[in-house]
Amino acid sequence: MLGAASALAALLFLGNSFAATSSETDLLNRATITAKHLKQDPAFGTARTQLANAKGILIVPSLVKGGFIFGAEGGSGVLSVKNGGNWSAPAFYTLSSASFGLQIGLEKTEVVMLIMSDRALDQIKSGDFKVGAGLGLTLVTLSSGAAVATGDVVLWSSGAGAYGGLTLNGSAIKPREDWNRSYYGRPITVKEILDNRVPNPQTIPLQQELASL
């Protein structure tokens, strides 16, 4: 009886926790779809070897040009890192800028950043990453039909004709501490999330999709 009561209490706790995280759950679902889109894009085929060697991956399912917050532009995303060959639970992040360089007529795109170096990953984890801010990091765009790109960060974006049309100079990448706290049920650091200290079964589909790339 005690075991059954404990199990019921745990289910009620999880249910209440997840009920308050619909926005975060929706973002995770869309990030999983973006990961699936990578498989369908011939340009990403050249990056699969790099993904195997990547330190982490940041997925922004919907980068919006215009009208994000007070006229700025950006989108929310998730960061996952390699832990012993497996992808970690995701931490929530935001990518924001005063102005993104999207091609004319392109108002929204999916963005994936392959994080190839420890120094780039450390700066993203700490919330100090700003593209083109003299940090000595190189960011290169994966283009359709091109050879494998090399850099601290390799950028993929969706949409026909979008290759090479996205620039992120001046963009800031920061943790969404409120979403991380809400989704995982307590105040939690990015390091704790990426170390899988608070597992959440709803993150498994994304982790499995990343493992299948």
C-alpha cells in the first residue's frame, strides 16, 4: 500500500510539474522535429561526421525576424551536450539580436549550431557567448553542396535559398533560467541539467533523435 501511495504521489507531482511547462514542452517537440529535418537536407549530410565529433548542439526551431521582444529578433532553443557518447538532457536557451541578417523575403528559419570546441561550449554554458564579440571564435555556415565546414561553431539553417543568407553577428546566446526552473521543477543550473542530474522522460525523444543523426 505504501509503495502504491508513493507511486501515485510521484505521478501527481510529475503531472502538476508538466502541466506548468506547456511552452517548454512545445519547444522540445519542435526541436525534435528540427532534428528530423536535418536528416532530409542534403547539405547536412556533409556535417554528420562533424556532429559525431561535436561537443554540443544548440537547436532553435523558429528564429523570427522582427517582433520578438520590444522590436528585437530571436527565438528560444535547447542546448544538449555529449556525455560519454550520449546526448544530455536539454537546457533552455534564447538567441536574440537587434537585427538578424536573413535573406530578403525570409522571415523565419530553423537554426542548428554544432558546437565544435570546448571554449565555445564553455562560453555558451556560462551565458557569455556573443557572436562576433572578439572572443576569438570562428562561426561558419554550412552551405548546400559545400565541403565540410570547419570552425568553433558550424551553423545550419533551413529553407530553400537560405544557405549563406543568415548572419548572426552581435547575437547573444543566454540560458532561459525561468524555463529551466519551470521545466525541471526547481532552481537548477545549466551544468546540472547537462550533467543529467534531473532527468525528465519528456526529453528522451529529442535525445534519441540526436543519437540517430
